[in-house]
Amino acid sequence: MNETLKRALSGAVYVAIMWIGTSYSETSCRILFLILGLVSVYEMWKLRKGKSKLVAYLYVLLPFILIQFLISDLQLKNVAFNSSLILFMFILTWTFDTFAYLFGVKFGKTKIMPSVSPKKSWEGFVGGFVFTLISAYITATYFIEIDTQLAMGISISLPFTATAGDFTESYYKRKAGVKDSGNFMPGHGGMLDRMDAFMITIPVIYILTNLL
């Protein structure tokens, strides 16, 4: 119970910091992702200590660089600061992670890539995918103003990019022989463990915003 409570409390603090830091102002949003990026790079450096780092650093650095450009692009389109797109990404990612986990625990039998991440199943993926689409529709219709085509593109691609990001980080952890990337968050592991789903999602969203 103590472990569950610790995990719930640290998770709630994490969500609050991410939400407030992103939505408060452009400056707070930029600083938040700068700090997240620095901590993530440090954790990847530890995972790859004594090993090649170029691809691993590219996996970590690219999304945190692109998110800064994405913030600039959003400001060019809005006179006032608008973090709706990033908050939309948060909501869908957390929705996918939550329901993929719940469906995976309840129904998961067919493993996607057991050699890299033995707990990830196709049943969990499908459950997370369906609820991501539902969440995207509800969020875009009632809570966050976002272009319909862009919302559709993100909601369809995000389960795949989030899973790919998770598998990539799991690969590096397995190579390092560790369960977590660090102990930055009690009950949750390191910052990379919380940010892995965004690592490929952010570059894809950046591409989609420029296409749509």
C-alpha cells in the first residue's frame, strides 16, 4: 500500500508540474522542457556509459529540440500563448498508457516484442488505441480547441509512436541491465521512464503540424 500510495502521489505531482509548467506561459513551457531534456540526457548518458551514444543521444535530444521549435511555430500562429496542442499530446499519451496497461493486465496474452519489453501485448495496444481515439474526440470537441485534421492525425499515430518510444527506451535499459533509467520519481523510476512515450511522438507531431 505504501508503494502504491507513493507511486500515486509522485504521479500526481508529475502530471501537475507538466500541466502547469506547459500552460502557464511560453517561458515556463520552454524551461520545463529544457529541464526535462537535460535530466533525460543525463540518464541516457548513464545507460550508455562505456558504449556508443550517438543514436541514443539523437533519440533523446531530437524531441526536446523540436518541442522548442514547435512552441515557436505555435506562437507565430497565435498572438497570445497557446499550449493546447502540447496539452492535447499529454492527454492522449496518458490515456493510451493508462488503458494499454489496464487492458494488457486484464487481457494481454499476445506479446508484441517480448525480448525487449515482455509486458507489452497487442491486446493492451488495441485497448489503448481505442480509448485514445475516444479521448481525442471528447477533448477536441469539448475541452481543447484544435484543428480537426491535426487531432485525427495525432490520435491515430500516437499509439504507434508512443509504443515505439517505449520499446526504444526499454532496449537501452535492457542493454544496460537495469529496470529503470533512474530514481528521479519515487515509484516511477527515472525521467526517461516517464518521457519515453514522447520521444518519437514529438517529432511526428512536429511533422504533422507542418503538413496539416
